[in-house]
Amino acid sequence: MRSDPQRAVPHTDPHGRALHLGCGAALMNLRVAAVHGGWHPETRLLPDPRDAELLASVQLTSLGSGEEALNALYPTVRTRHTSRQPFDETEIPGAVRSALVDAARDEGASLAFPTGWHLQEVLELTQEAEARNLTDRGISEDLKQWTHGGVPFDHMAAAGVPEYAFGPRKLGGSAPTRDFAGGRPVPGRAAAEFEHRPHLALLSTARDRPEDWLRAGQALERVLLLATLKGLSSSFVTQALEWPDLRWPLRDPVTGAGYVQMVLRLGYGPPGPATPRRFIRDVLDVKP
């Protein structure tokens, strides 16, 4: 598995952390598919230190994976989509939260649900980052490059988030949503009240190296697939992660340790729409 530098956002993600996260998520989908096919995916991260774009190698070594828990996630690989719609105020059961925490731990990451003043701190940091993003020219250019009009789903030439997946403009509520319109009007876009008690989850790793980013990406996707299987919808809260001085205070206030790699918004609500993907021939080489 190789990274594609042309898909990077150099201003928003100058070190490629988010790029590694995305590739790690794709790697998890590959592992899930391999297990579903009855294989054991032997995975090596960053197998060649001389080739920074070579992120991982996967060898299907034998029949019988030993990772049966991944097989149950296979149906959700196609159905998991980011939902930027309002969620219900319904609590997420403790058993479901525990299962998501275990899923992250199985991939070498930790998942925590902030509450009280820590949750309020995360919300305030996100609001600060959102305000900065609106006036930052570099981030605005990245956003413009990776958002586009309402093209048909089968129109693969347009990369990024289409307008129909932006979700409604927020009228109120505490949910930390990102406005992909960047302040520009979108014809026909609705407005809605979002949840006042959002459920957020912080995905963290002990260290902050490219290998950790890849592990975090796999943990992220495993959590998202399991959340989908449990009937939850999800979206990403990345604003504060894009500013080093705002990312650091997101960490666990008790231990003061760990590096937050992603903030998730989880809840019960409508699933997100499918969005364009590249053709298989553009992302996969099959050799005899």
C-alpha cells in the first residue's frame, strides 16, 4: 500500500499525519476483506525505511485468519458513510461504548469519551479552530480543492466532499460540526438544530510517529465499522487537530499523556450519503 502525495492537503496536513490516518483506514478495510475471504493478512507497517511512500505490505499467508471479529465487520465496509446530519440526544449504551473502546485497543490505540469540563474544553477548542479556519487562506484553499458541487455519484472525476454531503447549516446546538461550505452559500441547503449534548470520542496513541498514525487509522476504521454495525452514525471533528497549539490540550486531562489522532462525533441519526470513489483500476494494481 502506497500513499498518493497528489491527494494530500499540504497546508492543513503539512506532515502527512491525516494522509497516514486515511491510508490506515483503507488498510483496515483490506484486512477485513481478507479475513472475510478466509485468509490471514500478515501486515507490515513501513516495511522499507528508504521508501516513505510505501506505507504497508500485506501478505495473505494461509487459510484461517485467527481474527474472526473482523469478519463480522465486512458488511459495513460498504455501508459506513460520514453523516453530517443532526443526531438524537439518545445516550449510547455502556456496552456499546465498551465494545468501541475494545476495538481501538485491539489495534494499539485508545478511545475515550470525554465528559464534564473535559468535554466542554474539547468543544471550545473546536470552536476556536473553526473560527481560525474561516480566516486562514491556506486552509480555505485546501477546503476549496476538496469540496465541489452536487455531481452525480458515478462522476469519479470530482474528488472530495460533494455539496450534497455537507449536511445542513447549523442553526443551534453544541455539536461541533464543520461547515464544508466555508461560509459560501449553497443553493437549496437546509438548516437544522443539532444536538445539545453531543457524544464525542477521542482516539489516541501513546506516540506520534508515522507508524502510530497508521495504527490509529486502522483503529479508527475498526471503531467506525463496529459503530455502524451497532446502529450508530458518525462524523469527524478535525478542526482542532489541524492546529498544534489546540491539538495538545485535547489529550486526557488526568494522565496528560497520549496524542489525540482523531475526534469522533457519534450518535443515533440518519446515515450519511454515499460519495464518489476512484475507480478500482486507479487505486489497485493486480499482477499475476
